[in-house]
Amino acid sequence: MLYYLFEYLDLNYDIPGLGVWRYISFRAGMAIIFSLLFSFLLGKRIISMLLRKQVGESIRDLGLTGQMEKQGTPTMGGLIILSAMLIPVLLFGRLANIYIILLVVSTVWLGFIGFLDDYIKVFKKDKKGLAGKFKVFGQVGLGLMVGSILYFSPDVVVREKIAGDPVLQQARLSDADIIEINSGAFFSKESKKSTKTTIPFVKNNELDYSQILSFLGKGYEKYAWLIYIPIVILIVTAVSNGANITDGIDGLATGTSAIIGATLGIFAYVSGNTIFANYLNIMYIVNTGEMVVFMAAFVGACVGFLWFNSYPAQVFMGDTGSLAMGGIIAVFAIAIRKELLIPILCGIFLVENLSVVMQVAYFKYTKKKYGEGRRIFLMSPLHHHYQKKGYHEAKIVTRFWIVGIMLAVFTIVTLKLR
């Protein structure tokens, strides 16, 4: 909102200094600062309110050191993250941007599903919370909406890079072929719909989902949505659940999400800038630069929440926060066409997810074969395995963060490692 206010004042009254609001870097910086401030200011108030309402976590005795000491710690702290993130986005973002609208809707959508789950657990005293099928239904519904908008919306477009030397190419083009040369960047000014995405470690690193249907013959491109939308649904559901499973010990999901968010913010900035897109030889995706403002608020809110969520936690985020954070990361990665990097960047989420799947599958297999279920890990998800081995949860969280930072750096390196 402030963006539009100051843009109006700058255009109509030419007030010195207001032009700075046009810069994404400035507004992203403001978003980080304000999300941190809102986290601190709202955090104390929301925690006090949760304590008054006796919105405490019901802890099961799993035989983990220090686990029962957390009994009664306020949950639903995801309200702090979502509030501290959305307020700066509304203040500093360009709200007419299709990607900002999509991310805000995704945040509210999954935040509401998580809130229902926490509400049932806390106020209805039902430890199972919202039935799993309803969670999945909500995640699939969001994936269907996101996939449909990204595929069909005329505002979601890319600009193709024109191969060859810019000067020579410009000489060959007619006056009707309008092009853009910006500090060496050479892209068509004509925006076009595309189902291309980025493949890591490959020199010509673009995959067009529509090519999977090339066996259908001429005109196969118009059926690309049959591939694209299910892939979006799968990614949104998987990453959202991955973040949810990772949220098991103090600060783990929050810190990991902040690291992932910062990396995705870098990708959004270079993808929305012709100079960097040209230098890195990646797709130039129109209007994605604005997403940096959203991700800045996301990272600031996560870091601000860590003030209260680091060991020993004063508040848990609950599903209100974890489902929404995972969904935001998934939608953001898909929008900037970096979803195939998720297994690397979100490696912590992936491993946590796999540890649960492997544990359950192996237990069922051995029970059927030997009559007694056996386990791969002492306990799943993986962070509980290390707790069972006697590691303090603060050490586990710190080491997982270090691994997360290494994965983030490696993900960034894939821009040039081909």
C-alpha cells in the first residue's frame, strides 16, 4: 500500500527521495526490518494471549530427554510468523503483481488449514487434530489452484533469450522485431507463455514439460497442463508436509525455512533481472523480482520467530506455521521455475520425510514377513533418531542448520555448475 501511496506522491508532486520506493532492494530491506520488528512486538502479545487462553501443547511421552518439560508450552505460534510476514508484504509490496497475490493466497490458505488442525487439538482436546484426508484435500486444492493460475494466467510469462551476439542479432532483425538490450542482456520484448523449468547440472538447462507429451503428435503443447498441474500439486503437498514433519524440535523448521527462503530470494532476484539472467544464462521471468519483497518478509518473520522459538522454546509454531511455510517455499520455487532444485535446497525436509516413509514401510514389511515389526531408525522423523542416541536437541538443530546452509550454497552454485 505504501508503494502505491509514495508512487502517487512522487509522480504528482515530485517530492525528493520518494523515487527510492521503486527499487525492489530498498523495499525488500524495509520488509526484513519491519517483519523483524513485528515479530518482536506481536510475539510477546500473542504468546501472552495464548498463555491466558491456555493454548498449550499436549506432549506425548516418547522417552525423549526433556520432552515432557515442554508440556503446556503455547502452540499456534505460527500466527506470529504469518502476521509478521503479511503486514510488511501489504505495506511494501506491489499488490497488483500476480506472484504476490498467489503467495498471499497460498499463505492464508494453508495457514487456515493449519489453524484448524491446531484448534481441534487444543480446544477440542483431540490429539489427532484435523483428519489427514482433509489436510491433503486442502493441499491438493491449493496445488490445483496454483498450477492452474501459473499455467493459464496471461500475466505469468517469460522472455526468450535471443541466441548469438547481440549486435549481430540486432542487425539481422527487422524493425518489427522489437528487442531489448540492457548492459549486454539480450531478450525478446515479446513475453510468451511457457512451461519450461530449470534442470540443475545441465548445460542447456531448460526442460519443457509439454515435451513429455510430444508422442501425441502435432498440437501436443496445448495438453501440457495435464503434466504441469499434477506436478505442481505433488510439489506443494510434499514440501508442505516436509516442513510439517521437520517441525519437531525447537527452532529446526524455522531456521531451515529461513535458509531456504533466503536462497529462493536470490534466485527470484536474478531471474527477474535481465543483466543477471543473461550473465547466468537462465530464464528471464517477467515480474518475479517483486517476489523478493515477499521472501524478505518471510525470512525476517522466521528469524524474528526464532527469538521465541529457539531452545528452550517459549512458543511452538504448530501446523498454523509449518504447513504455510512449506507451501510458501513450494509455490515460490515453482513460480521462479526452480522446483527441480527442491530435492537439494530442501534436503532437510526431504530426508525428514523419507525417514518416516522408510520407517513405516520397513516396519510393515518386517511385521508381515517375520511376524514382528523392525525399525531402521531408533525413532522417526530423523531428528528424533538423534535425540534417542543422546544428542541434545540444540546440537541437533545447529548441525541440521549447518547442513541446510551447505545445501543452500550448493544450490546457488548450480547456477554455474553445469
